[in-house]
Amino acid sequence: MRYVSTRGRAPALTFEEAMMTGLARDGGLYVPESVPALSPDEIAALAGLPYEDVAFRIMRPFTGEAFGDDALRGCIARAYAGFGHAARAPLVQLGPNHFLLELFHGPTLAFKDFAMQLIGQLFELSLGRTGRRLTIVGATSGDTGSAAIEAFRGLANVDVFILFPRGRVSEVQRRQMTTPVEPNVHAIALDGDFDDCQARVKDMFNDFAFRDEVGLAGVNSINWARVLAQVVYYVTAATALGAPHRAVDFTVPTGNFGDIYAGRVAQRMGLPVGRLVVATNQNDILDRCLRTGEYRPTGVLPSASPSMDIQVSSNFERALFDAHGRDGEAVARLMADLRETGGFRLAPEPLGRLREAFASGRASEAETLATIARIRAETGEVLCPHTAVGVKVAAEHLGRNPMVTLATAHPAKFPEAVEAAIGIRPPLPNRMADLYQRPERVTEAPNDLAALEALIRDRRAA
Ligand SMILES: *Cc1c(COP(=O)(O)O)cnc(C)c1O
């Protein structure tokens, strides 16, 4: 299996190379040259299998020669062993034909653990064979950084440095980054906001001498291996609800479009997915684009669902590539327009294709909190604010197929928003109930490239 760039001007790579590279050299995102298909019988055979077995069968055709069967099975087993639920991604019924897919039983209580835990194991395996050592540097507004630290803590061939804006992440998010004791993880509280964190990481990647010296690598949401890991739970959910004999709809709380794009990949593999519904908060650029054809970032408004507060939705480029008949030149032109004129307008044909693939809706702040309160009253379930955005939008798209809304985080990760909605602070699960007692270890750093590079050189050598 080869991977090609959405902008058509970077060399095709293997799975392993695409995973290690992240962003293509032409600025594009890697996608598989073709999507392997599963027959209805093969899908039926997945029903009821353990999550790890489904993961192996779904991912195996995409990973190619990079990993042997036993090695891949081992990575999958280690990735999900620490989850707090035997089903990994259990379904809970919310209404007559509406289900929640709980994706928050991983170590940092958000769905990003599904991909990040696996990518940690795959990196370790790949680096162990070559004897290479990498330095992972990332910027986070909360969930990605904690998931990356959990995934790479204690691994032998990787140092991980996460920059977060000092004083601007939730206490649970901060503690998840600052309490791991392993010497290869480094939480850095930057004197700046999230955009500063992202800008300094970008600067480091553009400092080629530094980049080569420390073996810089990224694991942000555009990494194809992360998308692939997320395909699996669409399959376990749909087969549990009757696929391949019955189609299933999904609603996905969306920011960078990685999670919902995984649903699109599952559909292209042959899973009978009826509708894929993009749910956005008040930062509704994707909903507006699907309705009007105009993609124009207007500035981020902070919301109760911060992991969906985005300006530019990076994985949307993969959907644009598909909608333009996999024409990399066309995608490169749109991205140049975005950079040079602040937006782009889709032609009628690609817009039509996008609308065939994706429905959409949005939830205001008031609607998000009202949905947490309503669902609590109707069912006793307590939703996180991201999931509440999804449930609000899903309710507008209920049809004959079962609807599955992805529950992307545990409510205890966002206690302030939940308390504002229902007056109750949701407790942390037992296995991390002592999070508030564990000692924190954090390095404060100025918003300065040279100082950050010196810090990273110093710490990774230690
Ligand atoms: C990252 C995140 C999202 C958005 O997922 P994308 O793949 O970026 O669309 C939604 N909810 C939570 C809790 C997240 O952490």
C-alpha cells in the first residue's frame, strides 16, 4: 500500500514512512492510493469479536509490509490494555434509535487515546528496529498533549515535549500532562497563548539544523496512522447494531475533521454507513462551508467545547481531495487561495460530492448546556460538552437507521461546563481519582525559540 499527498507534488511513501513524516513536503496530507474493500461476509464475520481483533483485521491491509502480523497484533494489544472498559468503545442507548459510542475509557479520558496509544507503540517498534531516537514536539490546547504524553511515557526511543499555554488549559488537562513521572516526558508551560505554542513548534520544524540534530517528529491529527486507528470503532459500533444487514448513521463532534474522516474511510471500505453528520459548536466553519460552499475562517470564539475551537480544519483537506476527484493540483489551488485571500469557494460539482458524503449542523453555547441538562433529565447520562454538541445535532438528523453519536470525552474532563449545565461536578473514574493529589512536574518557558531549543537539547541529553 502506497500513500500519496493531497497536493500531488510529494513522493509516494509506505505506511511507515507516512507515519514518521506526518505532513507531506508539498504541504499536503498523506492518503492511501486506494482503499481496500471488505465484502459483506467479511464485515459480518467481525460482529462480536474483541476490539483488538477487529482492529487487526481493519488496519492490516493499510499497514503493508512495515509490520509482521504478530508485531502489529502486539502493538494493538499494548495500546488498548490500559483502557478502563473491556469493550474499549462501548455503546450506550440514549433514545429509541439513538446510541452513544463511548470513546473516553482511555488513559486521558478522550477519544484521542485510541489513535495516540497505538501510534506510540508503532513508533517504538519502528525506532527499535533502526536504533533511531526521535524527539516528539507538539503544541496543545489540552487533549492532544495529554494523550501524546500518556502514549509515549516510558518508551525507550522517544522524548516527548509538549508546549501548552500557561494558565489556559483546564486543571484536569494540566495535571494529566504534569504528573507522569517518566524522565522522557516534558510538559512545558509557555508564557503565551495556544497560537504562540503552535507557532514556536512550527519554527522548530522550519529550523532544519535543529530538526536534524534532535530528530524532530510530530504526531498531530493529520498523521494518517491516527486516522486509521479511528476507523476501527465505526466498524465495532456498526456491526453491533446490525451491519452489514442494516445501515447505521453517525454524528461526530468535529474540529480538525480527523475523527469524522475515519468514518468516511470505513464507509469506503464497504461498511454500510448511511449518513455522516458533522457537528460543530459556534466555531461553525465546516457547517457553513457545507451549506454555502464558502470556506472562510472568521476567528475563534472560545467555547464550552474547547477541543473543537478551530480556525482551520486540517483534515478537511482529505475530504476536499476526494471531492475533487483526487486532483492534487485543484486542492493546492484552494489552499493557496486560503493563504493568499483568506478563504475559498467550492465549485458546484465538488460541493455536491461533499454534501452527498456529509450532512452537518451546529450547536450554540446555550444549546450545548441545555442538551447536557435535557439528556441528564431524560436518561441519567451526563455528557461532556463536545458530546452534547453532537447529541444536539444528531437529534435533528434522526431517521430510520440507528444513529450513533460519538461521545468524544468523559464529562469529568470538563467539570466547569457540566456544572454550569446541571449543578453537579462529575467525579473522575476510580482509576485516576488521585489525579489531584499527584505531584506535578512542569517547566516554565518564555515564548522564545532559542530558549526552547536550548531547553530541548539539554533535556533530551539528560
Ligand atoms: C479532538 C477532539 C474533538 C474533535 O475531533 P477532530 O478529529 O479534531 O474533528 C472533539 N471532541 C474532543 C473531546 C476532542 O478532544
